[in-house]
Amino acid sequence: MIVKVLKPVLLSVACMLNWISAANSQPVPETRLEHYVRHAHLVATFPLTFPGPEGGYTMAHIPVSEVTKYGDTVILTHAFLIDVGTANEGNYLPSDSLKASTGYTPWNLMTGGGRMLHVQLAPMNSHPEYRQLDSTYFGTLGYAFLRQFLSVFDYKKNTLTLYTLYSSVEIANRDTQALQLPYFDDAFLTYCHCPYPTIWLNADAPPLKEGRVHLGLASPRSTIYEPALDAKTKKQLSKAFKKDSLTGKTITAGLSLAEFDLDDINIARRSPHRWVEPQPAIFKDLSIFIMGTLGTDVLRTFSGMIIDPARTKVLLVK
């Protein structure tokens, strides 16, 4: 009698265990970001970290093939700052800061499976302070590097995935789960009529002056530049821009925006507060008006971002 009662119980437990095992073996459903690029041709995936204040600096951790002074080849993982404000492929901090060198140096970035990416980086002694944020900081990867790939920044998994340039992005024009923004790299320097390639987005934040914002992957916080202020706002903030009598530094101030439109889509609620800063010297001689910078404090409120140079689009995925 006892056996007859236990058999169904044991069978049901076995079935439950089989069901749990089958459920655990199922593949993890792809995210919306992954769904958009599910048929894209993969090149490499690198971890991301965001050290620093506010939204942090965008650092990709990439294995680099190096030749030691003894002639041995070693592979070391270094942190690269992703900065589309750097027009070339990027730069690196030379090991000997006193040694003067010009031109570009070839480096091999390892992508796994024995494959590598070849980059030409310029030796630069700027920003050694980034090593205080990450001791493995090596240098910067710029716009000319990203322009060779379809780049996917996953802010949930903290990864940067590169796909071949003309890979498909499967998204409908009316998809409401992503902001599909045209980007521009048409600016040039007025004094030499030289191109200044980087990524600009159209922005409008009344009553501020309409213009472009820079895609600030290397900017931990979003900012508005002083020339964009209307007369009333500038008057209200004028006292805040006075220099501190003790330190001699200009005190920064901020404002809150109820409207900040990217291609007629208001994203102000994601980060309504903006610091107001003087316009960087590098932006003063451009052929276009620059309103400010869209930093990582706003970008990382999205689940991810796709930079698609082949179609000159930036997709901010909700």
C-alpha cells in the first residue's frame, strides 16, 4: 500500500526535476539591443568600465600585443579611453615620457581566436592623470577607429562589441524602443577650412540657442556652454561665473531643463540638470554652433547605444 502511494510522488518529483533542468538549459533570451544586431558580423567584444565622477569615463579593456626590450612578445590588457573627439585612430602614452617621437606607431589589438586589429596610434604625453583612475590606462581610441565598425555599447552588461561596418541593424523606422538619431561629422575649422570629424547631434533646449551637442563618451557629465545661454539666463548666472577670490578659479553653475530635444524627442527627464561651462577652446573656431556636450551621465540612463557610421546614425536603446 505504501509503495502504491509513493510511486506517483516519486514520479512527479522526477518530472519536476526534469522540467527545471530543461528550463535552466534554455538559452538566455536576447535583449532588445542584441535583437537589433542579431545578424551582424561579429569582430570582437571588450569589457567596459566607467571610472570617475558622474557617469564616468568610457574605458574599454583590450588585450594588446607588445614586444619587450628583450624581444619577447607578450599580451597585456590595457584600458583605452573611448573619445570620438579624437579625430585619428587614437594615441598612447609612451613608456619613456622624455623620448621625443613623431608620426604613428602600429599596435595590434587582440580580439581572440588568434585574430587582431591593426591600429596606428600617435605617441602623446597628455592625460597621464587617467592612470589614477585605472592603472592600466594605455591611451585613447578615437573617431577614426570607431568609424571602421558598427559599435554597440551595452550599458547593462558593460561591454563594447564591434561588428563589421556594413552589418545590418534590424530595426523598424517607427520602433518606439529606441531613439534613431542622425549624426553629423560635417564641421570644419574656419581658420584653415580643415575638416574636424567627430559625432554631433542636433539639439534644442528652449530658451537656449539651438545647435549641436557633442557625443561625449569621454565626458562624465553633460554640459551647456555659455554662448548658448539667452540673455535672461546669462544674467541670472552671471554672479556664479565670477572667480573665487581665494582660489582664482571660476565657480561653475548649473541649470535645470524641462525640455532637451534630440531630433524632436525630449530626453530632459533622464538628466534635467546641466552644468554651464565656458566653451572649450577647441570648439571656438568651428563652422557650426555648439550648444554643449551629451555626456555619459545621460547616455548610461539608456540600456545601450549603437553607433552606425555606414548610415550616420546613433541609436539610443531604452
